[in-house]
Amino acid sequence: MQPHYRLLANTKQQYREMLRQAALSLESQLLSLKAHYACAGCPGGKDGVVSTFNEALRPTHQGCGFRAWQQEVLRVLEQEIGLEILNKLQQIETYKNTFSCHMCGACCRMASTDADYPTLRSRAEAGDEFARQFTSVFLPYASRQKAREKAPEIVAAALAEAGEEASGEESIFFYHCPYVGEDNRCTVYGTDKRPALCQSYPETPLSFVYEKCAWKPWKNETHADTLLAHALLALCTDWCQQLKRALHSPV
């Protein structure tokens, strides 16, 4: 499962705060491991004095005793914390399967993203899989007003969650699927025209979900846990990459 970056404005603010708190907590946990190692060649290294976690992300000198600390931090991030995060996200996904779509049609008639249609097409051409699938089915409304005329309550709810009124900028765009029938059933269900993103909707509880959607209770219950898991996942991914570079750098 990949980190989720298509976040609405209000969620982005929550995400940044959770990321900050998660970084402080994780740094403290991983920094405490340093006390078990020592290096006579490093300042304060003889008694294993703990200073900053950033030291773990930098290349060490030849024969440095703290190189083993870096290796242990990498192991903990990949084999313990990382696995816990992925298991948590899998539990959230499994819980989603206890809910069932009641075919309100909101996700088909009023899909929304953080990008306009030309941007999505460009992303699709550049290899973005979400954009490719989305533009293979969904079409943009001719204007924001046309979307409002079709479903004013959904548009208002999406804009409120996106925080657009506060920013004053158009940050969310609305689309519709031409394959939804009058009974709100998918007319290409079971064919290759129906993309995987429709089958997995909502991708995560971080996506916009209309109040009357069958998955709204699931989103409400798991939103905070999902946000924290993605914040931790982003941290672990970044730190693991930095640690691997540090461990493979010439010393």
C-alpha cells in the first residue's frame, strides 16, 4: 500500500500535525537505542552519550561503533514499526468490507479530485496510475455551477471539507461517470471498462465521502487512525531511504 497524497485541505492540516507528533515520538524511541552502542572516535562516544536522531541518518566514519546503531534503527523501522503500520492499514481495509454499498450514486455522479481535467490527463500520460484510471471513465462538469445544479448538497459538503471557502481558491474539481444508469447501477460492471479505483472506492478513509454514503461511518471511525498510519509510513519510508544511503556511502 502506497502513501496517500490526494488529501483535502483540512485533512492536510491534520496530517502535518500528526506527522510532526509522530516524528517526535519515533525519534525519541529510536534515539534511545543509541545508548547501547559506543564509539571512541566520536564526540561523547565512549559513554554512548545520546544527542540527536539526525546522526543516525548521516554517513559514519571508518570503523564507527555507531554504524551498528544505524543498522539496528533500519531493522526496527523495516521489520517492526513498518510491519505494524501495514498491518494497521490492512485491518482498516478489512473493516471496510463489513460495510456494503447501498447505491446512492454519489461517487459516480459527483466524483471529486484536487486537479482539473487537463492536469489529470497530463499526469496520466506521465504514468500516474490513479489519473490514468480516473480519466478512462470520468468526465468533467462543464463548470462548477453545472455540478451545483446536479447535486448542490454534495458539492457544498465537498467544498467545506476541502476548506475552499477559507482559502478563496478553487482547489477541488467535480466529475461524473457516463456509465451510471438511472437506477444508480454501473452499466459496465464486470467489464474491463470499469477501473479498479471504482472497485476499491473509497481508497482510504482520507478520501471525501458524502454524508449519505454507506462508507461514511467507516470513514468517521477510521479517519484518524489512517491519517496517523500514513504519517508514520511516510516517515519510515523517508528515514529508511536516508539510512540506506548513509550505510552505503564511502567512509
